[in-house]
Amino acid sequence: MKIFIWIGYKAGGYEQRTLGFAKFLKRRHPDFDITLGFYESRHEQFGEFKQVVLPYIFSWKKIIGFNNLFNAFRPALGTKFLDQFDMVYGKLWHKTKAVKMMRVAGDNDMTILTTWYARLAYFKILLPMDKVFFRRMDAVVSASPDATKFLYRIGCKNVIESLNFVDTTLFFPMKKAKKPFEVLYVGSGDPRKNLVNLQKAVNELGSEYTLTTIGVNNWVSRDQLRRFYNACDVVVVPSYFESFCNVVLEAMACSKPLVVSRGVTASRLVEPFVTLCDTDVASIKKAISDVKRDYDKRVKLASTGCDYVVKNFSEDGILNKECQGVLSFVRSKVD
């Protein structure tokens, strides 16, 4: 079977999840001919795959999301190119004989953006276009219950229900050296992530608390990321909105106490094991101080949450079921 999978940036959670899907397919079906698509450059660590590389259309970070929209129309990914494959996985507009699929992580109607121009661009241009893309797919993979409801609500007919996952062979608990109470933030500097309010909250808590940020200006390897998770006392995800947020699963797999805002889709899947907060400074501050005050209790809760994630969100378990659904659908169309 010939398959094309568009990855894009490589660094983000959505892209890492799609890469995991590609690697799982290749591992389970080594005879499959799989091509990956990236922006900017080839990646030698994925040498077992053929690769297609396209330049960015927009490099300004504030409008970088438009790359994915306009990428869907690029001639390099047009009908002539796509028709050679049995399945195409990604947001692509062109008509093709290949079975077209993509993945949706959450309810995009719930997206919260902090600037007027971002809201205008997203809700007037990007989201309406996305909904057309979703409906044009032969099938859509849903990575959360929120996404499933969203897809059926906008008229998608073939939804393959799945979940996001975490590589529990990479993210796992390690012994932590004692130190001042360390708060860890993992994510970009996008205003939607609400880092500014987290910084204010930690500053107001005083000198007994420290904040470490990963991903704003310092992307690290996944092995290094595991070490940061295990070195901290609590992981905080204060985002106004996240369509899923793999940081939640990674932190839980490392058995870390976790503070998560109610705007994060993943929080609704693991609510019994995390401390919920709102997105204002006072709520974030209170949640962090509550974790510190009842730390032994929160550590035990995190251990239970770790067991839950390993059982229900491990990469092999999720992808085995998902790939069966995807391949069964593709074969029914190809045959």
C-alpha cells in the first residue's frame, strides 16, 4: 500500500502525534511504501521514509498558521502527485483517487484566541475553511470525544474514533532530587498558551517557587524533556484553549502532579487525576499553592494517574486500534 502523510513542522504536539502514527504503520507494515511531507528540510532521523520537502509560504510567526491553509492548495501536492497513493493523510484540498483522511484533536469551535486579529483570521477564514476540508475527507480520525461531537455536528459522515497517546517507553517516572518548589511550563510563547498569567502567578507566590519554561525559545529533545518533567515539582498547563495537549499525557506518564486549565481538552479525559484551574492569575496561583500545601496527597494522585495513562493512552494500544480502523476503511475503498 502506498501512503502519503503530511507532517509539516515536526516540533509541535499535532505533528509528533502524526509522526507516531506514521512510525507505527511502518513498524507494523514494513512492506508499506510511506512518504512523509515536511516544511523546509529533510529529517535524517526518519531515513526509513521517503520525504517531500516544501518551503514555508509565510515565515512570520503570528500568521504561520496560514501555511497549513495555503499548503492545501499547492500544485506540488496536487492531483497528479496524490493520485499515485492509495491513502493521503493530511489537510489537502485537491481531488484525488486516493482515500483522503486527516485527524482532528478537539472541538475547534471552542478555540479561544487573545487578539482581535487572530480571532478575525481564525473564525472568519481559517475555521470555515477547515470545516470544508473536514467534510471533503473520505474519513476523519477523531482524537478526543470533543472532536467526535464537533465532526458529527458539522456534517462529517465517516469518523474513526481514537485518542491522543503518549510513548510510555520514553515518558516515565524518575527519582527527583530535592530542591525549591519548581513549576514547569512546556509549550510555545503563543498568547493562547497564557504563559504571561502563569509567570505573574509564580512571581506573586514568592521566592519559594521557581518557574522553568521549555519550548518558548528552547526546544529540547524528547529524552531531555522527560528529564525536565521528572526534575520539577508540578507541571502547569494554563492555556486559554488547547485542542488536546499532549503535555498533559507526558507529564502524567512521568507521574507528575499537574495543574490544567479548564480550556484544555485533555483535562476532561483525566479530570480525576489533575488539579483544575481557570485562566486568571488568581486561579492559577491558588492551584499551584494548593498542590504545594497537599503535596504528598497530590503525588499519590499523580501515581494513580500515571497508571491510568499507561493503561488507557499508551502509544501501541491507541495506534493499534486506530490503524485497524484506518486500514479497514482504506481497503474497503481501494478494493
